[in-house]
Amino acid sequence: MGDNETPVSSIPESKQERFSSIQSKFKESYGEDPTFFARAPGRVNLIGEHIDYCGYSVLPMAVEQDIVMAVSPDPSGKISLISSDSQFQAFEGDVSNINITKDVPHWYKYVLCGVLGIKEHFHTNDQTVKGFKAIVDGTVPKSAGLSSSSALVCCSALAMLRANKWHLAKDQLAELCAKCERYIGTEGGGMDQAISFTARAGWAKLIEFNPLRTTDVRLPENASFVVSNSLSEMNKAATPQFNTRVVECRLAAQVLAASQDGIKWREIKRLGELQEKLGVGLDDMLKLVAAQLHTEPYSKQEICQILGVGPEELAETSLSANTLHVETFYLYQRATHVYGEAKRVLRFKAVCDDQPADALLQLGQLMNESHASCRDLYDCSHPDLDKLVEICKKNGAVGSRMTGAGWGGCAVSIVKSGNILPLLTGTRDDYYKPTPARMAKVTESLFATTPGDGAAFYTL
């Protein structure tokens, strides 16, 4: 098997108890044993927030928390889904009639995204396509910024692939799953799917796009990471905040492009594309933003005047379905964040490559700067998340930042390996203990983590 194929392994000793429990649930529900298991991990993005969909590199690592599906192919083409968590309703459907509505983002719709993406890729006659029965079990906290939804999409794509004995390389799977998650209305950039498929235990990854490329990044030996969940949640498919930021970045790129001779703004969709067209560095792009964009919000009318279009054409060229109602856009702030964050990612990797004596301090400072930019320029943090970040730093984190889409969710902190326990204890006492509802969830919400492995199949 090549390095670019999803590995097939026997169940490791450390996972036997959990997989055995999922297998028992499968047999109880369907009256048979599963044929195989599929697994896809969640991820924590160390740095590079909200820039993948702008064409810039990001630097995540996979976490040990994951989505696991026990699967048995169904020759009738039926899809049967049961969650091991009884609060989530079961689902039954058929591969020949998958309709993913964007109104309510039920958990099973993410599974259907993966199923439909794989089916459409192979353009196979519906009558010959197998469905599958599955028990779905997850340990990635939902709506926390650790990519539980993308892990569901990736895991279901693997299930559909193996159920039909089809084959795709990991990089192809990553790109396909990034596209098919858009069926539910999320315009992400591909980081979550890329790290879920290509992660390597013990290493972070620099992920570049268009085309997708991944590079192993060696973290300092004395660096450990702690993830803490603010327990404030936002489902990015259920609210327009995420897609509004995507649109604001697109509009910023187009307005900047319109200010430059020889560039057709209609051909520009991403801030990264504009930099490439201009052939200049990130510092130059930051200067261009400062010179051409004003800090006050832009009205839709002003943008139409700058681009020389009416509202209908603007909707067609630049907006998305759930941002048509948005009337004001913060272009200066979003573009400044994106170009600044892209610089921080490159600096983070350079520090990891060089491993200077103060590497930990430098990485921590970059993470702190990233959080400030997400909070102040991208406006995607949350008061609880800001409070949590400060508590983590007070208790020994060298650096701490929001990770994931934001508006709640998790913080990731970098800490000297010997200081993990004081950080965990102090954060528990200062953030979780004062609120009984938070304290009740502290075990799943506060944990140290190391870079985990990528997606895999497991045989019985």
C-alpha cells in the first residue's frame, strides 16, 4: 500500500474496548456483525485561522478524539444510520435519493455529504451502488472548533468507498470531502479534511492549497498542547457568521483588485489569488490594504459603485445564498487579518524548522498575536473564549488562542511539557469550577493532546 492510500489496520490494543462496544451496539441494532470500521480524527489548528479559504497555508495537527463508524455494506442501496449517542435521531434513506437541505444541520446530513460526494465522483448507475448500515460513535466535542462535522464527512466518505470497493488516494479524498461539505452550506477551505486524512502521529502539518500539498512539521520536543472548550457553541452551518467572513474576504480581494491597473476583479475570488497576480510579498499586501481600504464598514451600495455592478450582479459574482441579506461588510479588518495571519503561519513553521533555544516562547507569541487578530480584526471570538485564553496564559500557557471557526468553541494552548498539570489544574479551578454546568463537562472539555494519526480502516 502506498503512502497516499488510507491504511487498513487491525484494531490496536488501546482501542479494543471502545471498538468492541461499538460492535456490540451494531449487532444489537442490525442483527449481524459489522464488516469493517472507518475512523477519521478531529483536529486542532495550531495557527492559521480563517485563511485556508483565502488560499493560504495553515498549520494544524490531528487530535486523538475521532469519529468511528462500524459499517456493513447494503446491496439494496439503503443507508441506515444510528448514533451511539441516543440524543441523536436515527436516519434511513437511499443512495438513489439523497437530498441534503440546508435548513437544519442534523448530524446525519454530514454523513450524507460524504456519501453523496463519493457517489457523484464515481458517476455510477444508482442501481449498482451499495449503501451501508452504520453505528456512528464520536469523541470529538461538537460545535467546539475541533472539526467534528468534517470528521463525520470524512468518515462517511471512507465508509461509502469501502462498502463499494472503490479506491481514492488520501489527497483526492481530502479535496473531494472539502467540496462535498458545501452541500450543507459550509464554504470551508479544505484544512479540516486534509489533516483528517493525511495526519501523521507525532507531527503537525503545513497544509497548502491549489493544489493540496502537505509537509510534516516537527514541533519542539519540550512543547505540549492543551485544548480547553469554552462550552459556548456555534454551529457554522446554522448561522451566517462563517459564510459572511468568506464573502467579506472575497469582496476585499475584489475591491482591492479593482484599484489595480491590469487586473480584472471578476477573475479574483481569494485574497491569495490577488497577491499571486500582483507578484508581491505579504508585507506589500498589508500596505496595499492600508492604502486602499477604509476602516469603516462598506455598504452594499458602496461596493456596487466601486465594482460598477448592480445588487443582482454582486449577488451572482460575490455573495452566497445565506449572505444576501447582509448590508455592511468589514473589508479592511478581514484583509488585514488574513495577510497578517498568513505571515504568522510561515513564521511558525520557520521557528519549528530552525528550533532556536527560545522556540517555545516564539511560537507562544505568534499564537497570542493570532488570537488578538481573530478577536479584534476578524471579530470571530467570544467573551467566554477570550476569558478562557487569558486564564490559560495566567496558569502557565506560553501562548493561547481560539482554534476553529470561533464564536465560542475551543482554545489551544502551547505549554512547556513539565507544566501541563499546573495548566490543567489552574484552568479547571478558574474557568470550570465556578460554574456547575461547565464543571459537569470538564473531563471532556479540558485535556492535553499530542499530534495523532490520520484516517484509517480497521478490520475485525
